[in-house]
Amino acid sequence: MSGSEESKLEGSRVIFRCSVEGYPMNENLVWMHDGTEVINSSSRGSIINISANLTSTYSTLTLEKITHKQNGSYSCRYGKQTSKIEFRVIGKPIRQLEFGIRVLLALLSLIEK
């Protein structure tokens, strides 16, 4: 995971990945969402940490059925090192299209009067 931006459709699943290399590996890898630690739970996300060997650790944060509440900044922190990504949930296109058509029809009916 590197400092970047990502977006997914509402209701999708997203998986963030983070790997750290160094020695000694004596810190815990921590996931944050807008400055708050993400705890392994069904509502906030599931975290899997794997220590591959004495010099590397790998972690994933999985969010299921995402909603707009999960917009924001996600970061993977190990000691003083932090990797960050800005994440945005976008609405399902069909709803946006239907809304746009209704607005357009309403404007056309006003113009015709």
C-alpha cells in the first residue's frame, strides 16, 4: 500500500494490503481509519497479520459490503512508519442515472411552461 487514492462501488468488497521489512520485527502492525485504530470486527473489517519470517510482516484489511461510512483515510502503521491511502465509496451508477434523468425531466417541464 502506498500513498495514493482508490475508489470502489458501494456494496463491494475492498482489500488493503501492507508489507513491512526490517529487523528486528518487534512492533505490531496497526490499521487506522481516519486516525482511529481498526479493530478486527465484522462491522469495521477483518484483519489478517502474517509474520513471514524474522525480517518481514504482511497484513491485509478486508472491508465487506462497503458503505459511505467507510470513506476516508486508511493507513498501515508499523512503529514510526506509516503508509496511507485515501479511499472513497462511490454510489451505484444506476441510482445516479435515474436521479439525473428525473432532474432533467423536471427542468424540461419548467422550460415548456
